[in-house]
Amino acid sequence: MKKRSLALTLTPIFAALLVGCGQKQEGAGGPGAHGGPPPVSVAPATQREVQEFDEFTARLEAPDTVDVRARVAGIVDAVRFKEGQLVRKGDPLFTIDARAFKAEVARAEAQIAALKTQADLARTDLGRSEKLVSANAVSQQEIDQLRSALRSAEANQKAAEAALVQARLNVEYANVTASVSGRTSRANVTPGNLVGVGDAVLTTIVSSDRVYAYFDASEATYLKYMRSAKPLSTVVQMGLSNEQGFPHTGKLDFVDNRLNPATASIRARAVFDNKGGQFTPGLYARVKLGGSGSYQGVVIPDRAITTDQTRKIVLIVGANNIVQPRPIEVGALIDGMRVVEGVKAGELVIVDGLLRAFPGAPVTPQVLKVDDKGMPIPAPPQGPPGAAPAAAPAPASAASK
């Protein structure tokens, strides 16, 4: 009787084990283990207007930078500008004591008057003697001496006039003025200091109506533009370090005539309007140079490109959903989209699931929508394939049985 009751007790346990083993075997060989071709995401290649560009880092510099120095020696009487202010060409900056130079002007003027009197006397003597030559009252030698004396007096007068010009220039140089329009630096000397001729920088002026952005392009970039049949655009856009994008527009106005062999780069320059004074020389900037005029090109997502040894290829889904490798020529990268040659607009390019796609094998393509730039829009998330809805819980009465 005990053996019979034990067998009846173990029977439900063995039954449960058998049911569990059956479920595992069914799961291992159930639906989906030997399904169809692997799924991949594809997007059509897009043809749109393309504007190529390259980005560089740049430093801003003023077109005119002038170190103001004294052209005469003397004591500084006054500083006639506020440090950092905007000045115009010809505005006074410093005043040097000019009393000695004014005295030199007066002396030169007096000397000219004396030499002019001497020249007039020599001219009168020569004219009188030339009238007496016909009467043999004056020898030819005396005439020659009088002519020589007149030329000497006229030469001395011209020398004195040149000295007067120099003396007047010294008086003018004692008033140091701005040679260009721009913003001043600080005053390096104060009233009462003795300055020499060009021995110290009194202040510095940088022009402010325009600004230059100097940048270096690599040798590869230079060769790309030189070999391209498309014309190089002269429009340059710029953005400062605290700005988004490139809000300022200027133009390319200089490219150097040789590459620097030490850096394998070539210097270029763009000019921007700075009448508002928003650009300060020395600032770091980002510049974007248009590589060519706009043209129609085929673009695909950059992530769809793979490498086959030395070639760049993409995987195309062709007829009957067969994967076809396609060699391409890659161009500029614009907003995550790569300009390519070798793919026609509208052809389906695999963008996701590249590891599941094999050349010559079929796939199950899922065509993604693209935005106005041709970038694929991710598909909404879905549950795992073949997932069944969760089973409803058993009624309480059945469980109790």
C-alpha cells in the first residue's frame, strides 16, 4: 500500500519534468530558428545641390599696426589722447618741447636774409663789371671771379633755405600725430620724460575699420583646389570662439606665393568689415572657405561607406533584394552626408546592418525615410520579431484544481 501511494505522489513530478523538456525542445526548433533573409535598413541615394567648403582656424590681425616713435629729441610736454581711444589720422598724440626748434627756425630765417643780401650784391657787381668789359676797364679774370662769387652766394642761400625747411619740420615733428586711423594702446611715456629720436615706442595704433583673418591651408587642400576644375569661391565665412556657426561674411583677398616647407602649409588671408568694432586683433576665429560653386551631386550617409582593401564601396540592394557591392569615389563630407560618384540617385544603399549583408546574398530591406538633406530618419522602435503577447493569468478556480 505504501509503494502504491509513493508512485501516485511521484507521477505529477515526472509529468511536470516531461512537459518542461518538451517546451525546451519546441523552443530550440521553433519558428524563427530557420527564418528568411536577414533584415537591413536601406535609404535611397539623394541628388541635391552641393556647396563644398573647408574649415580652418585663424587669427585676427589689423591691416595697419603702427608703433608711434618720436622723430625729434626733447622733453614730453603733454599726452593729448586717452589711452585706448579711437583716433583719426592727423590727431595729436604727444607734444614735445619745441622752443629750441622754433629758435632754430628764427636763426635759419635770419641767415637766409643775410645770404640773400650777399647774393644781390654779387649780382649787382657782376652786372656793373660786364658793362665795363667793352671799354677794357675790367679784365676777364675779374669777371670770372665775380660770376663765381655770385654762384657761391646763391648756393649758400639755397643751403640756408634747406636748413630752414628742416627747422620747420622739427617744429612740426614736436607735435606727434596719428599716422593712421585706429585705436590707441596705452601711453608708454608721461609728461616730463626725455625722449630720443626713435629710441622708444610712445604708443601703438591699430586700424579698426577692417580686420584680417590669417589661416594656413594644408598642402593636400591646396593641391585639391589647384586640380579641381571648379572655381575657388572668394566668399569666406567666420565665427568667433563664443559664436555658433559662421555669422560673419568676408572675402578672400590674398594667397601666398609659396608653401612653407617646415609646416607643409600655405598662408591665406580673408578680410572682414569691422566698422562696428566687434573684432579685436589677436582673437582666435573659425573660418569656412567655399571650395567651389554649387553643383548637383549625389549624397549618401557617411556611415554607409565601407572599405574593401584599398577601395571605398557601398552595398546596394538590387533586384530580388540581392546585395551588390559598388565601388565609389568619395567627395566632401557635408552635414554627415558624403558626396559620392558611382551611385545613382534613388538606388537603395544599406545604412544599418552591414555586418548581416553579404555580396550576392538576399536581404530583407527596410526602407527608411529621409529628410530634406538626404539623411535617413530612424525607424520607430519595434518589439523583437515573432514575440507573442503575454499569456493571461489562469483563473483562480483552475489554479485551485
